[in-house]
Amino acid sequence: MNNSEVILMKTSVFWCGFLFSAIPVCLMASDVDIPHQFSAGTPAIAAQVNENFSEVEAAVDDNQVQITAMQLEIEALEDENKQLQKEIDELRNAQPSTVAMPIFPRSFGPGTNYIDDYDMDGNKGVFTIEFNVVVDPDTFVAGTNVLVSGAGGVGSGTIEWTDNNSTLTFRTTEDFATISPCFSGGLTLTILGSGELVPQDMHGKAIDGDKDGLPGGDFSNTYDLIC
């Protein structure tokens, strides 16, 4: 063996030792089983070195396959996120510009009166308020933002919905005379369009109670009673 061969062999052993010591740090997904180990000062056999390199190469290739698969999954998730964001934007843009407001009074034309908006069921008052669009019925709460009052105080009642949640019917629990004694000024129905618990349409916009074209504002009307 001449000096050049000795130098080459020592250089190869040092390089392999450095490379193999770095493998556990570089490779995360695949375990590498190095078939041949070398010690300092021991000549390395070329075939064994090549076999070690082959194992490393196979592990690196396996890692690359897994990295590529993960990149494809990430790209698929990004595409899905873009599609969801597009659908959200479309839904937002699809919201109607018209705000929910009471159609009042319900009967139109000459001689308009409140006969379609107020009725009696025995001694109970029945109020019917129609909205121009579908509203969210869960945001209308009797005694909280839908109130009936009179000279006798604030009454209680129940709410029913018809016409695909666009028509509200409020029935008083008390007799009308308890809330509003005869000739005391009538019954007042109020739907609060401002405050913390605001009645809303199906898009989360507050109703336009005062009918000024903007969300918010209270609806209130007093119904005179003939005893």
C-alpha cells in the first residue's frame, strides 16, 4: 500500500464517520440501520462503505416521499380553506340590503284601522305584527324585548310565529282590563330594537323598529280599547 492509498483510506474513514454521526440529526421520519461500523485506525472496505451509503440513500429517499406527501396534504388544506373563505364571502355578499321592519298597519287603504293587528281572545289581548322579511324568532323574547303595557302595569304573554317566521302573534297572559283598565289609555305593544338583546333578522341585523331604513329603533303602538 503506497502513501496515496493510505491517505485516501484515512480520508474516506473520517468522511464516513462524520456523515454517519450526522444522520440521526438530519433524518426524522426514517430510521437508518447502518450495517457496518468503522473504528479509527481500521481500514474501511469499499464494498461496506458503499452498502452503508445505500442504506442512507434509501432512508433519504423515503423521507423525501413522506415530505412530498405532507406538502400535497398542506396544499389540499390550503385549497379547502380558500374555498371555504370564498363561500363565506358569497354568503356575506348575499345578505339582503333590506332591514327587517314591521308592516304596520297590516290593513291598507282608505279607512285603515288596527283590526288586523289587534284582536280579543276572550278577555286576552292578541297582537299580530307582520315583518317584511323573515326574522330570527329566537331573538324575540316575551317580557324582555317584546312588551305589552298599560295603566295597570306591564303584562306578560307568549309569542307564536307563522308565515315562515315573518308574522309574530303575541297573546297576553292577563286579561286586557288588568293591564289596561277601561278608558285608561289602551294597551301598548313595544318591540325593543335597541339595547343588549335586540330582535334580529336571519342575518343577525337588528330590526328597524322605527322604520327609518336603518337597523335599530323601537316599534311601539297603542291600541285603544272600547269596553
